Amino acid sequence: MNRAVLRGCRIYAMLRAQKKHISFHTPGHKRAGMDITELAYSDNLLSPTGVLARTQEELARIVGAEASFLLTDGSTCGIFAMLYALREGGGRRIALPAYAHRSVFNACGVLGFEPVCMEQPRRRGIPAQPSESEMARALAGADALLLTSPDYYGFLPELAAARKLCDGAGKPLLLDGAHGSHLRGTPCYAGIYADLWVDGVHKSLPALTQGALVSAKGAWAARLEAGVQTFRTTSPSYPIMASVEYAVRLGRNARIEAAALRARRDLGALENDDWTKLAVPFGRCADEAEARLAKRGIYCEFNDGNYLMFYLSPATKLRELKKLVHAAARLPRGEIADAPAVAGMGGGKTVLLPPKSAVGRTCARDCGLFPPCMPLVRRGEAVTAAAAERLAAAHNTFGLTEGMLSVYEEA
């Protein structure tokens, strides 16, 4: 904890200044302290006029926005709020990556958007960012462009090209920066390019889980505020809000950034664009490597069957990173499986099948691993043997019902 930064945090100072009191208010644990509700001194996030209003104004200035809004519902709330703002601005079709986070597709469904998907060819076993030509193609048939920056493997889209395309078409650029809050202060930060963007602060900065920030520039700010008021919780957590303020104010950690680049080299990880994401190729040995590391108390962010993804942050301890390098460098590795997606044939009624029984059938619902919560098999694709095996073996998934896949009935 950087105490100098903490001393400049308005929400933390407000909470610390209050004396203990008798609680006849929520939350139900009745331990009056930092976890409080809206009281006479604490301001109200639904209509802030005090410390929360000042904090949001200062955070907007820090990230380069017209307006920024504290979220205690994670980046998902920010995604919904951004698409609400886009709809208020007349948008109905949105160009987005085929392997966008599921919250993006959920927001499209709730708000009535038609997704115009940009194809992402798989390279080295992972989906590549959309090319400039693919962005241009999709944007021509859409009202806005949404990109993931960075993606779950630490790769950035062509941000400058995306901005130029949107400027030329007179259409807004939205960025899902859920995994990129730590990039502020670099040329890669989402806020440099986007009209609307979300920072999943808790994912790559030292904030409590679900802490996030959504921001906008220009006329989009008022529309975004309406979206935030629609989807944000009416019971925000003050500790989470305080942690978001602290994390956004915190500067970079040059020592751990340099150590992360050395670790990437020592582990033979992918040469990506994001120092916080170590993508270590284990191929067919990924499950074995994950299990052996877990026995030593080392847990990765996710295992996609090819790579173990180790997520760092400015709060990562050097000694722990060294322990990871020492342990992971000795583990066996196998070849990367890089099977392309296969279009399926189907429609009409659906049936639930165990993964192995679903091989060859057409998937009726996006499904994948959680995290990273992007599709492993998309609706309309054939379920491959490799995908079925991965879904059956994964600890956490989405899009399945009691471990079974929704597929179309065969004619």
C-alpha cells in the first residue's frame, strides 16, 4: 500500500474520519465502519454532490475523460452503460470482435443491437485481433466500432487505425479496456483513442473485486450517465469505491514491469503488448503444468488447453514472480493445438448433450471457459473433439447447462 497515494484519496479519508456509531441501517452485519450505506456524511452515488462527485471529477481528469463514473458492478456494468449510451445516440448495429467478452453479446441482446462480427483468425492457438481491413468492412455496416484492448492474451488492436476509421466514418469508437487500466500513462491506453471506454480497475490494478470505471468524451458523457444510472447498483460498496480511487491514482511500478519482461524471456512466453500478461505455452501439457503449480500454491488466471495465463499487476511481489519463473521453467511442454473453427449446419429445436456426445453437432449457444469468458465454440460452429475435451476438463465454464452443451437437433 502506497501511503502517500492513500493520503490523497478522498473516499478513504472520508471513511477514516468518521467515528464508530450505532447502526440501524444496512448492511445487515451491523459492524459500522467503512462498509456503510448512504449516510449524512457519505454522499450518494445516485446523485453525488460531495466527496463522490469530487472523486469522479478528479478521476475523469486523470484518465482524460469528459466524465467518469465509479462502478462496483465490474466492467460488465460499464459495457451495458456504454451500449445504452450508443443506443441513445441512435446506434442499432455495432461492429465487434467475434471473440468479444460474453457481456458484450449479452448487452447487445438486452438493448436490441445487431452485432456485426469481425472475424479473428486463430494464430498460435489464440484468436488474433481484427485486422484493419476487417474493421473497415464491419464498420461500413455498423453504427459504431467496439474493440477489446488489450485482449486476454495481452495483444492490442490497431488503435490508431481504428480511431482513423471511426473519424472518417463519423462513428464512435468504444473500447472494452477491462484488462487495460494499468496502461494509463502509456501510448496504449484506451482513453487516448476511445469515445467511450471501461476500465476494469480490479483486474490489473490493486482494487477490490468488481471495482471499475467507465468514461466518455464529449456529447457521449451525458448519454453514458443515463446508462450508468440505469444499470449501476443502488447499493454501491464504499470500500470498493475507495479502492478504485486509490488504484487509479496509483502510479506505475517500473521494477515489476522490468521484472515481468525478464520473466517473459525466461519462460519463453509470447511476445505480446502487455507486460501484465504472461502467456506461457505448455500445449498438451497445460493441464499437468497447472496441477503441478497448484500443488505449490501457484495459481494462474486461466488454462485454455494450450497456454497458462499468469496475470501480474503493479502490486505483484518480485519474490513471488521469481518463484513462478523457477517453478514453471522446469515443467514439461507440448505442441500447441491450433485447430480452426468449423462452420456447422443446423437450426430449429435444440437438445442438451454431454461434450463428447456433442462432437460434430452444431452449437446452439456460445460456450467457453471462464475466465476468459470469450467463446470457445460459437453458436453456429461445429463442436470439435478438441473443444469438447477442453470443456469437459475445464474447472469453470459458461454457456453449458449442468455440464451439457446446447446443440441443434440433427435433421
